[in-house]
Amino acid sequence: MAKKWKNYTHKTLLRNLRRPFNRRSAFKRLAEYHSVDRSLDERIGWAMRFGGGGYFRIKTLQIRSEITALAKALEELKPKTILEIGTARGGTLLIWSSLASKKVVSCDMQDMSIQGELLRALPPPASDCEVQLLSGNSHDENFRQQVENELNGELVDMLFIDGDHTEKGVEADYRDYHHLVRPGGIIAFHDIVESQPLEINQVYYFWKRLKQEGVQTEEFVNDRDQCGFGIGIVRVPETAS
């Protein structure tokens, strides 16, 4: 335990020492990204290979064909507001912030106060999109209230669930936040394929049950035999005319 703690503190110390350099490098990279008007395919490419170091590393762990299919489905909605559960390295946040015209609310267990400056700067310069970062447990009632307060009664065009990957966790995020999605909007889940590299990745089991409820679903899966990944979406029914 002592050795593990020593390694952790050493790694944290090095990360903090490198922080000013990593920050400058990341903002230089962001300026390059913002220097021209990027196509959707280019923006996805940047999300996958933005790079950086320490607190200022941006990367999305996705299969390109899958996240592209989701991004195109979202683009068709001309989204104003997006809610994301699971910021991680901010790769999907880079994509969402290029599509939303008003706001992206991104939630994660980690404290994002250091990298927040970079993540809030992700929307293109000409965009009116605002990135709001919330740190906390999505299953806590107080945190859910923070999310609702941030949305201030506005429904979102997409809810992207990519946080707690346990079966109970992903079900809780769906049950607790799906009412925040507008009619005609999308609820998306990551890691829906059955074969997963980690036992804790149990999204498949909830996704299977959800499909049995008769909701309108689509799946973006590169290879049915792949291990990990896969995106599933639920389309919220439009209101009756």
C-alpha cells in the first residue's frame, strides 16, 4: 500500500510540475483546431487525436464509424442543448460543443477545475455554445438538482450516457435523466455490445432489457464480434399533433 501511495504521489507531482507546459501546448493545439471551419468528419478526427498531456489531454475512446453515425444523427436535429454524463478526457465534449448552438452540460465524478479552462474553450469561436461542467455523482439527488437548475427548465436534444457502466448505474442514469430530453430527441448509450474487456461494463444487460420495452432504438456497431464499444440510441417519440 505504501509503495502504491508513493507511486501515486510521484505521478501527481510530475503532472503538476508539467501543468504549465501542458496547458500552453493544449491551447496552442486548440488554436490550430479553431483556425479554420472544420467539417464534422474533421472534428471527429480531432476528438480522437487531439492529444495533450496530464490534465490537458483530450481524447475520445470511440470507434470512429460508431461515433460518426451518432454525430450525424445528432446533427440532423440541429441541437441547441446537450447533456452528457461522463466527461472523461473531453473527446466527445469537443464533438458535442461543435454541434450544439446554445449549451453542453457535461457531468463527471472527477474534479474538472484544472482542465475546465480548456474544456470550456472547445466551442468554435463563432459559436454561441456555452460549456458547463458539473462534478459529482450523477446518482445523488443533490447533483440531479444541479443539472436541472443548470438547464433551467429547458429540455435537451440529446442525453449521452457514458458514466457508470454497471447495469444498475446505467439504468439509474436513464431513469433519472431521460425526462430531460425533448420529444424527438435522442438518448444515447456507449458500450452496448455484449463482449466487454471489463466485467464492470454491463451496459449491454440494461440495453437488452430496454429494447424489450418496445422503445424505438437504433444501434451503431462496427463489428458484431468486437470486444467493447457499440452505441445504442433511443429516439424519444414526437408529441402528438
